[in-house]
Amino acid sequence: MADKNYDVIIIGAGVVGSMVARFLSRYKLDVLLIEKDSDIGMGASSANTAIIHAGYDPKPGTLKAEMNVVGNQMFDQLAGELNFTFERRGDYVVAIGPEEFAKLESLRQQGLENGVPGMVILNGADVRRREPNINPEVSGALWATTGGICDPFGVVIAAAENAVVNGVTLMTDTAFQDFIMDGKHIVGIKTNRGDFSSRWVVNSAGLYSDVVMHKAGLRPEFKITPRKGEYYVFDKAEITINNVLFPVPSATSKGILVTTTVHGNTIIGPNALEIDDKEDRSITREGLDEIWQGAINLVPSLSLRYSIAEFAGLRPGGNAPCENPDVKYNKDFIIEIPKQVEGLVNLGGIESPGLSSSPAIAVRVVELLKGAGEKLEEKSEWNPIRRARPRFRDMLPTEQKLLIENDPSYGRIICRCENVTEGEIVAEIHAPIPARTYDAIKRRTWLGTGRCQGGFDTPRVVEILARELGVSPLEISKKGKGSEFLVRPTKDEEAE
Amino acid sequence: MLKEKYDVIVIGAGPAGLAAAIEAKKTGAQEVLVIERAQELGGILQQCIHNGFGLQIFKKDLPGPAYAQRFIDELAGLHIDTLLDAMVLNVTSERRVYATSRWSGFVELDTRALVLAMGCRERTRAQIALPGTRPAGVYTAGTAQRFVNIEGFMPGKRFVILGSGDIGMIMARRLTFEGAKVERVLEIMPFLTGLTRNYVQCLLDYDIPLQLHHTVKRIIGNDRVEAIESVQIDEQRQPIPGTEETIPCDTLLLSVGLIPENELSRKAGVSLDPVTAGPFVDEKMQTSVPGIFAAGNVVHVYDLVDWVTQAGLLCGRNAAQYAIAERKHHGRRVKMKAGDNVRYVVPHVLDKESLAESAQLLQMRVTLPIEEPVWVEVMNGEERVTRKAELYVRPGEMVNIDIPQSAYDAVQRASELSVRVVRR
Ligand SMILES: Cc1cc2nc3c(=O)[nH]c(=O)nc-3n(C[C@H](O)[C@H](O)[C@H](O)COP(=O)(O)OP(=O)(O)OC[C@H]3O[C@@H](n4cnc5c(N)ncnc54)[C@H](O)[C@@H]3O)c2cc1C
Ligand SMILES: Cc1cc2nc3c(=O)[nH]c(=O)nc-3n(C[C@H](O)[C@H](O)[C@H](O)COP(=O)(O)OP(=O)(O)OC[C@H]3O[C@@H](n4cnc5c(N)ncnc54)[C@H](O)[C@@H]3O)c2cc1C
């Protein structure tokens, strides 16, 4: 076993693991965050609707409801400290026709029970005024003023970066394989990069949280069933829906939304399809057709002609019953220190609203550790602030001018649709959590997400990555080993 | 060194932009600037190293870079400014251009006439909503062409090409020549979408099979493309069940169409034709915004570069004529300025020639009341052009004064006139 003894090892650097790392970095603990992929945030946290839910959706009494409402309230401060994009612009549950209107009140009641403030029921005319593109048959909407949208990669990266700057060790390309036990005590883990000893292990492995807990002999009946959600993204020059619009939810799902991203693109989706394969993020004809039908019910004027991207994400849906036996619900979050083993903080089934809940889950993990007798002394040097790096496209011309004067590489545009500059790319490659692949840069800068989908920037980004990392362009990949862009030099090049 | 104001600024240095700049200069435009985001002039031609350019204009079969070089050389002899490796970020309808580069920093430039020659971009996988995974190894044909011909790297070993457009067919030959295997070209339409000459020279001659009425049903492979599933399409463009075939490959190239690149045009308020996706233009290649012209693939997608050059020449000539007229016209106009105790004057600008026809009325309000006799004076610097007596002036009461026709010569000498109110 490695010489280093960690206090806490966190398995999985999605939004939950990264948030836990960030909140634990406040204390005098040696923390290791491991991630099996080439970068953080490539799992469920990489493809979602990016909504910070108000909290009227989850069933009252569940952990989902509690974490969602508490998490939502934490986002203003968190966005301020960590400098990710977050806009509390409210959301709407839109009722089409008289029958759906009747359901809005029960949704509002559920919200009140969950402790959601600031909900208002609007009539059809109000909704039409606020969103002129809405289906004219709209009968009203539940307006939840505390709903918000964020940059979902930004949240993960900012949290993990702040953790790393405050002393947490991050290892990517490092996969948990098994626990090392001493009786019922967990004393470490085995990974593809060797063994690591630790007093505590946090299971935040998302889609694989069932696999991880089964290795400790826990909850053998617990199973993650991936639920796929697909999306269309639209060109912001052509279609601008500026609101977050939900349909009235069905028994099984929140339904197909029409919403906007913090970057101004309208997106529609997701559907909800249960599948077996935890790696199957393929998009399907049927799925795309389904979300299209759902979306035009809310906004009939959408046009597929202006779609610029499609993608899919997998919700790590579990089958855990609610802790409170009075609440009949069997898809709740698991947030526990189980009794059967010692040294494990077990998280599971963190599907939607997992992004919204993530800070509340992190705080709960801290409380659980305290409850288990950890002293958790605060570090005097802990810095809660993570500074943002310059974002050229969000600046005023005068600011852009100044930025380029200080560093001319900010004057070279690499992504023509989203106006991402060479300076921004280089800064991400040399950041505390270095971006080493094309997709890693894409998640951090939003490059390649516009109407040309990387057609223009890809050769240039490959060149910059190779130069900055000091490797051959042949080694540069889209998302880690096995996804290299290029296979060999051309004959002319070889001859030279 | 960049100037602050140009007669003609051209955005894009492809064949359209080069021709426009050259012709604008030859027509008599004084300051001409070409802005290009690539590191060299020539546009898309620089990566088109195959022959087939210039048969109409030069009666010669040239490779793309050689065709471009003829114009680049001509441009060099004409004292035309160039700003390379520079992206134009914004353009206003008043023809102010905002651009940025490593070398120039962030610049703001004004121009009397503007030429849009930004070319086009390729349709992507997303725009045709191609199902399947999202691995590395899916490229548009133009991006792959850049990798091979400019960067000197092969993006794959076994290829399937979707779309029988010219770029796709040209790439099929190029890749084969580089030792790669092109398994197939699939075309959803019942006919070839590119030129027949390319079909013969690029596919037939190299035994690359073309399947019409076929498309990609889905992409397979998580990290890198492992295969694609193809399917036959019926007359209604619906897949025919049972005709699926899995074709192992590591790269899928897309040659599924080009879209004029008009984000800047839109910012300048230029109206776009939904059919071409390019600006509406008149016979001068002028767009809906006066003084803004357009040529080349930005207007509609061309098949032959010779026609692009012709459109660029026409466009450049008219842009220069517009700029020359603007200059002349500009010299005829004087600005009206509010002087002592005058809040404003209408009109703000006066055409000097208007006095040849009749006296011109100026209307204004004063800033402060003066309850005693005053002069209202129109001045060109210290020279008085005309004046009028009033018994008093008050902010609540508008003041009128005529510039008489007799002041014609005095006004000709001015570039600016000011009006003031002084005690008698
Ligand atoms: C379609 C869709 C829409 C959604 N919309 C919203 C929304 O609008 N609002 C909202 O609040 N929530 C939403 N969610 C839910 C939210 O995205 C998830 O709840 C959240 O991202 C879960 O985070 P996580 O960190 O638990 O999981 P993940 O992000 O999946 O992170 C788990 C990490 O563990 C790693 N890992 C797994 N196994 C191992 C191992 N053996 N060793 C090392 N590392 C391992 C994985 O690689 C992964 O990076 C949505 C989800 C989906 C799929
Ligand atoms: C791959 C390919 C193969 C072809 N093969 C043939 C052939 O064999 N024979 C033939 O006759 N024709 C061929 N053509 C057609 C012909 O070459 C094109 O129609 C022609 O190049 C279009 O010229 P253009 O000037 O309009 O656009 P482009 O050549 O595309 O030039 C546009 C320029 O504008 C620049 N630009 C765009 N936006 C900005 C901005 N915001 N700021 C700064 N600069 C900007 C771009 O970088 C580019 O250099 C081919 C075309 C392609 C794409």
C-alpha cells in the first residue's frame, strides 16, 4: 500500500463528489478525489438540463425534496464564492388547456409542503405576455421565482478547483476496483493505479454507486437503472426562448422542457428511457422524435431547421425506499453512513434534482462525519473563493481591448461561433485542474458548442494542446485514451 | 499601419474578397483594407490542392492555391492594406467594423463601403440529426481536408463518406492516395449532388463504391468510431427495414452541404433570403443596407470559383463607386453647431448646394432668456455668414433664422457652421 494515509477518499468527481471535496477542504483532512475518466464531470454531470430546481417536484418527506430545497437556497452564495454562472430567473410549469390548469394548484401545495418560497399561479394572458412564443392555448402557469439555471460544467469545475487549491489531491484516470477491509473496517481502496489507504471513503460514483456499495457488501438489492434523456440545442441567432418552461408533470417524469442555457441557446428535452448499458449515451431517432413532439406542444413555432446539436445524458436512477417509512416512495437518494461497515459515506441514486441538491448533500456529508465522531477542525488558511478566468465573449469592447493589451493571445479567436480566444484555452490547459483533451476545453470554455460544432476550431485546438502539453498532435484526443483525432502524418510529412 | 477610415473594407480574403478588393482599388477607391481570420490570403482555396480551378477565367486547370496566388500577387502590387489572423467580431449598419487579432489588438474601423465575403461553413452531423454515439472520428469533409492538406495529418485509416458533394468526393481520392481505405460513399438522394467530373475522376477511377438512396442510420463506438450502420432509403426518404448493413470504419466524413456564413451580416441589419441563407442583393451586389455589398459563397453557394471571382469583381467596382460618391457628397455637407446660448439647431447638417436653389431656414432654442435686444448670428469660425436682430429671446419660444442665397460663397468655405445669440 502507498505510504500516504488519507483521511478521506472520494470516489467519483461528478458534481456530488466535487462538491463534497470542496466542503471537506475546509477542514484539516487529507482528502483524495479519484475519477475513472480522463477529466472530472464526464458522467451524469456532463449532460443535464442545468436547472437549479425550486423544489416543488419531489414527493414531500423524501431526501430528494429536502436536499433540493436546501441546495437551491445555497446557490447564490456558492455562485458568488466559486464564480460559476448562475441565474435565478425563475421557472414556469405551463398548463395547456383547462384540465392541466387545475393541476397547478396541487403542484403549488406540494411545493409549500416542501418549503418552497415564492410560487405564484399566473393566468394564460400573463404567460402569453411573458413568453410570446408560447402555445396560444396556454391556460396558465405555476411561476416558481426561485428556480434558476447554471453552467453545469462550471459548477463541477469550480467546486473541484477550489477543493484542489485548498489542498485536496485529485487523480483522474484512476478507477476504484475494490475496498480493502480489516474486519468490518474499511481501511483503503484498490485502484488501477495502486492501493490507497484511508480512514473514510465516500461513494459518489453516480451510475456506478450500486457497484461500489455492493463491493462493501451493502444493499445488495439496490440497483442503478440508467435513464437516458436526449436533447436538441438551437442556434441562438435564430431561436430565442428566454424562459424555463416545464409542461405539467406526468406520474413518471417532469416531462419535455423548452428552456434556455446561460449561454443563450434554447434547448429542448429530455425524454426518459430506461436502458441497461451505463455507457450508452447514443442519441436515437425515436428519442429525438419524442422530445420534438413534447416541445412543440409548449412552443409550436420552434423549427428543427435551426437545431445545431443533439446530446444525451444518463440519470443514475436508483430503487432505494425513502428513509421515512411513512412516505411511500422507492426512488429516493441514499445519503448515509451505513452500520454494516465502518468508514463509508454512502451516496446513491443521485438522479435529478442531483445538481440542485449537490451543495446540500455535501453539507449533509460533513454533518454525518461529525455525527460519527470526526472532529473536523477548520483550516485557518481555507479560501472559499475561486476566481473566474477571463471570458472574452462576455466582456465589453473596452475590457476586451485591455485584456488583449495585457496578453495578445486573447486577441486570437479560435472558436468562431462562440468567440473563444487562444488565451482562454491556454489558461485552461495550465489551470489548477488542467484541461488536457478537446472535450475538457469545451466543457470549460464552451468552445465548439456553436453552429459549426467545432468544424473550425478542432484543428486549431489540437495544435494548441500539442504545443502547450509538449506532445505530438497525434496524442491529442477528444476525451481521453482511444479517442485520438489523428492517426499518422501524411506521406509528404513523413518524407520530410 | 491601419487607418481609421477606409473607402472600402472587405471581410474575408477568399476569391470573392480578393477580387472585390482588387477591383475596388482599380476603380479608384483610395484606402482599401482586407481583413482575414486565417494566417494567409486565399480563403478555402488554400486547402484545395487539387486541380479544377480557373478553366473559365484563365482557360487553365489550376490547383486552388495557384489560382489564389494570381490574385494575391496582383493585390500586393496595388497598395491594399491587409489584416491577417484577425477575426471580425461585429459590424454595424453604419459600417463600423470591430475586429481583433494578436497583432493589432482590438480595433474599430469605419468605412464608406463594406464588402461581405465571409464564404460559407459546412453542415454538421447535428444539423442532419445523425443518431448514434458521439465518438472521435466524425469530421466534416472540409475539416478533414484541412487536417490532411494544411496540417499534414491523417484523421483516420478506414473511411465512410456521407454525401456525394464535391468536397467529399475530392477527399475520397485524396485519402485513397494517402493510403487510406475509403469503404463507401453514401448518398441519400437518388442522384449525385456534386459534379460528374468529380465522380469519374475521384470515385470511378479509384474503385470507390457510391450507393445512392443510402444514408447512415447510426454511428457506433464510444471513444472512436468503430463502425457505421447504413440503410437504404425509399422514395419517401424513409429507411427500408432489413436493408441495414454494418460497415466497419474508424472515420465518418460528412459532405452534406454548405451554409453561407452570415452572422456578421445579420448584426449589420442585412436582410437574408431564407432560401439561399445569404443576403438579398441587387444588380450591384448591394444588400438591403446601403453601402454594404456582398459576394461569393456568403451570398449563395457556388460550384465554380470562376463565377465567385466574377461576382467579387462586380461587387468591388460598385463598392468603390459608392465610396467615391460618399466622399464627394461628404464634402458638400456642413455640420450645424449650437454656439453661445443656443441649445440646439435643426437641421443638424446642411447640403451646401441647397443654397443654390433657395434660402435655408434654421430653427433653434436658446438656453437662457435674454430680456434685451440681441443678434442671432450664423458663424463660420470668426467669419459672420449672416445675422438677424431680435428684441429678446426666451427658451420657451423657438428662434428662426434664414441663411440667404447671398451667403452661398461664404457657406462653400465652411466645414462647420455655428449659431450664437449675443447682446446687441
Ligand atoms: C438528462 C438529465 C437531466 C438532468 N437534469 C437535471 C436538472 O435540470 N437539475 C438537476 O438538479 N439535476 C439534473 N439531473 C441530475 C444530475 O445531473 C445528477 O443528479 C448529478 O449530475 C449526479 O452527480 P454525481 O456526481 O452523483 O454523478 P456523476 O456526474 O455521474 O459522477 C460520478 C462520477 O463517478 C465516476 N466513477 C464511477 N465509477 C467510478 C470508479 N469505479 N472509480 C472512479 N470513479 C468512478 C464517474 O466517472 C463519474 O465522473 C439530470 C440528469 C440527467 C441525466
Ligand atoms: C472544399 C472545396 C472544394 C472546392 N473545389 C472546387 C473546384 O475544384 N473547382 C472550383 O472551381 N471550385 C471549387 N470550390 C468552390 C470555390 O472554391 C468556392 O466557391 C470559393 O472558394 C468561394 O470563395 P469565397 O471567397 O466566397 O469564400 P472562401 O474561399 O470560403 O473565403 C471566405 C474567407 O472569409 C474569411 N472569413 C469569414 N468570416 C470571417 C470573419 N468574421 N473575420 C475574418 N475573416 C473571415 C474566411 O476565413 C475565408 O478565408 C470548392 C470549394 C470548397 C469549399
